[in-house]
Amino acid sequence: MTPRSWLFVPAESQPKIAKAGAAGADALILDLEDSVALTAKPAARALAAQTLAAPRTGPALWVRINPLASGLALADLAAIMPHAPDGIVLPKPDSVADVQTLGAYLAALEAAFGLEPGRTRILAIATETPASVFSLGGYAAAGPRLIGLTWGAEDLPAAVGATHARQPDGALTDLCRLVRSLCLAGAAAANIAAIDTVYPDFRDLDGLRAWAIQAKREGFVSMMAIHPAQVPVINEVMTPSAPEIAAAREIEALFAASPGAGVVAHQGRMLDLPHLKQAQRLLARVKAT
């Protein structure tokens, strides 16, 4: 199952990694990119490798490497792949070609280190460069390693010369709203998970809850976090509730009882085949847990 919550933590800090590991997130992202200064990257790689090598009893361990174009990604992979991370978070891809390139690197490293072929999954932060905006519909060609797309609200605005990603009232700028929607559609086109970006004010848990609820309504199945305090809220919202599961089972049963029917009545509403697909998608997520 796709993790409900993905918690970023700088890979250079053992205390932060320990605190993040106890936060209850489904996946921990050991960050080698933006939160780590260039001079600290060798030490961060070593600590990430040490964390991966330790006995694992907590969340899935993913690593955000540096962008392929940075010249640092291969050193990141060489340090961490011997210790079998659960997945790689790829920042700043311009298109699916970058995911395919990373996949080729991972295949070679899995073979070199005796890992199960194809075990290392990829999550792409697919909206961080101007070129990426025009390629979000192409990720169906990525192959089975790619499990989801997410987006970011920092790098792209900076790349186009914008000074802010959000309006004074907290609403996204037009560009960020556009790429968020395209990320959601691109993930659906590729039949992979759509994962919402971080909510930046980690003290505003009410705002986080409202944002996560809306994201779930729109089709996102999980969300990034930048602070351990955000994790319980995200997990709660992104977990299908008992009433949601019961309703989905009722809808599936109604259509099963009327083969060939295009419309059924449920709780005073007329539901058609798109509602059946929504119910089946939710039940598939529940089954995968």
C-alpha cells in the first residue's frame, strides 16, 4: 500500500532521524538534497547508510537523492544502495526520461549488491523545473518502479522568478495550483498514486487538517510532512474511515447484484459507473493494508 504519510528528515542529523522514526509516519524520507548543505553531504550520505544498515522495525526508509543533473546523485546511490533502501525520491526530473535513467542505475546497483531485481521503488517530485510542467502526462512509460508522483511549491516558483508560492491568505498561486492539478492528473494517467506536498506551517494543525481533507477529496491518497507533529493528522485523514469502507462495499454489492446496470440507488442518491470505480479503488487500498 502507498504510505499515507511521508516525513522528511535531514540525513545529517542523528537526533532528528531518531525523533522522526518515532513519529508514526508510514515512510521516512532521509533527505540528502535541499536540507543538507553541500559541505555536509558526505557526512549525510554516511549517516543515511548507517540508518539503513541498522535493524528496521519502524517506517519504510526512503532516500531523497540529489537531482540527476547535479553531479551528486551517483555518489548518493553508491553510498545507500548497499543497504537496500525501500525507495528513492527523485527531485527535479524534467520528464519520465529521468525516472527511466534512475531505474537503469538502480537495476545495475541491485545486481552489483545482490539485491532483488526491481525491489527499489521510485517516487518522483515531478513539478520542480519549468520543463517538467509540460511532461506530466508522460509518466505511464516509467515502468513498474515508479509508485507515485508528488509536487513541490518551492523550486518551480524560484525557477520562474516568482517571489512566493502562496498568496497572503495561504492560497496557492496560479502556477502552483496548475502544477498540483497536473500532478494529480498525471498520476491518474499513469495509474500510480498522487501524493500531496507538504503543508508549510507545522504549527497550524487545524489548517493542515483542512488541507489534507480537501486533498483527499480531490484524489490525493497521501501527503508529505515536514515535522513529526503533522504525522498523526495526516494518517488520520488519509486512512479510509469505517463509514467510507462500508459505503464502498455497499456500492460494489449493489452493482454486483444488478449485472449490466449503469445506475443504482444508494442512500437516496443515484450512482453510476464512476462511483463504482471510486468504491473499488478505495477497497483496493484497504485490501493492500
